[in-house]
Amino acid sequence: MDVNDLGRRVAADVAGGGGLDGLQRLSGVIEALEERRTDLVEELRRGREATWEEIGRACGMTRQGATRRWSGRLRARSFGLAAASYQHGRPGYPQALLGSAVPREARRVLDLGAGTGQLTGLLVDAGLDVVAVEPDQGMRDRLAAAVPRAAVRAGSAEHIPLPDASVDAVVVAQAWHWFDQAAAVPEIARVLAPGGTLALVWNVRDETEPWAAALGALMHRCDRQQIDTAPVLPAPFGAPERLEIRWEHPTTPAGIIDMVASRSYVIALPETDRARLLADVEHLLATHPGLAGREEIAMPYLTRCTRVRLG
Ligand SMILES: C[S@@+](CC[C@H](N)C(=O)[O-])C[C@H]1O[C@@H](n2cnc3c(N)ncnc32)[C@H](O)[C@@H]1O
């Protein structure tokens, strides 16, 4: 049977007698099919089994249409490919963040897009009852091993596997820019109890030191992504409270190489470009007057937090 005939037959079966019930069933099936299509595109790209041109053709789109549609999502889901580097090289968060990211009265906290647990550990150590939601299995496995007292769940910001009004606070560290925000805002509002808070957090490298600026220049040569670290949130959230903390992350030359290797745009580079960038970072670490010969390096960061309350 021709694939279009098959599609029409399946659609007619699913829609059944039509009406709102039929519409709901059709929408559910379309969403599941779209999800499967995205998984397939991801598999084909990760294994480098098909070009964007070929994927576009298979989907009845241009190459540009296919990349526009899926490349952002692929990058958002690429961290698991460098989970070990992520866990070793990425900074945690300063203790002073807790007071502003999570209100004093909160008990049940959701760490959304929790990665390998850089913030989750801090929340658990503060005595909070923490659920960590993370879509990538590789990241989740490391998170569960590193922070065994957190309840680790598979899920995403667009489909949070928690009941309505079940947490007092949601924190999103270094991940908000990867979400489909139009879907994430109502989903986060759904799981928050009345008056609950949402905190969006980013670690930004402070490039005041010449060596940190030189490292940034190397990294920026292949990164064009601009992240808004002071976002404005729509209703039902209220006015933002903002905080900035300057601090230093103690690391090593190997930690800095892993920090670079775990950036999504570095994971996405062709292998030769990735190897060249990491070799250039290694060269900088060995030769820059501010870095050469140092076994321990204090990496300066600014942590930015925007907190909003459910109206
Ligand atoms: C840069 S990492 C941040 C991890 C951790 N929160 C931290 O502070 O280190 C971004 C994380 O968001 C996850 N992620 C990507 N898209 C997501 C989505 N739609 N919903 C939830 N998490 C997502 C990625 O798998 C990744 O672990």
C-alpha cells in the first residue's frame, strides 16, 4: 500500500467517529509520531548515518527546514555524549545561591534539567526533599550515583513526570535556554503549589583576568549562541527578583579541558575541529603566563539568578 494511503487509513481509524474525542485521539497520535520522528532524526545524526539534506528530503522539507526544526533540540540533548567530561569539568554553584534560588519556607524542590547533579547535591545537602528530572539517560545515571538522596526521574521541562501542585520550588540551572519555553512555562506552573517559585540560574565565566579572556576567545571562536541570563517570564509568573554572585571554582588544567569538551557546541563539532580546539586549549594552559605550570586554577564565575513567584 502507498505510504500516503496508509497514513489516510490510520488517520481515519484513529479519528473514528470524529468530534472532540476523535480530535483528542488524533492529537495524541500526532504527538507520539512527532516524538518518534525526532528520535529517528537524532539517531541518524548521532551515528552520522544521514546528512541534513537526506533527512530533509525524507521529511518533505529543505535541508534548511530540517536543520531549523531539529538541530537545536539535538544540541539540547547532546550532553550525554560527554557526560563524564561534564561531571568532571563543569562548576557547581556557590552556597550563597541557595537563599535566593529557594525560599526559606520551601521543602519539596524540583531540579529541572538536572544534568549530572551540579546543583542537586547542594539542594540535598541543605536538607531539601529533591526530585531531579533529566531527559538524558547517561546524565541521569551519573546524577543518581553522585546524589543518591535525590529522587531521579526521566522527563523533560515540557513533560514533567510529577502531579499538579506537588513542589514548592523549581530550579533550572544552566538549562532554561534549552527548553521549549512556551510549553515549559505552563508545565512548571502546573507542578508548583500556589505561591511556589521558579529560579533560573546561569554560571557565566568572568573574563576580567587576561588568561580567562584568552580562554573565552578560544572558546567563542566556534560559539555563536547568545544566552539571555536575565529573562522576563510571562504570566502566571510575577515580577523577577535578580541576584548576581561572584565566586571562584577550584579546578585543574584537566578540569578546564573537560569544561570545554562538555559544551554542546564543542560536542557538535566535526571530530578534527573538536580535536584542534582542545589541543589549542591545552597549549594555552601550558604557555599563557597566567596559567603555565599551575596545577590548581581558580576559575572566576558570575552566578546569575532570576527568581519569580507563581501569581
Ligand atoms: C548545560 S546542562 C545543565 C545541567 C545542570 N543543571 C547543571 O547546572 O550543570 C543542560 C541539561 O538540560 C538537559 N535538557 C535539555 N533539554 C531539556 C528539556 N527540554 N527538559 C529538561 N532538561 C533538558 C540536558 O540533558 C542537560 O543535562
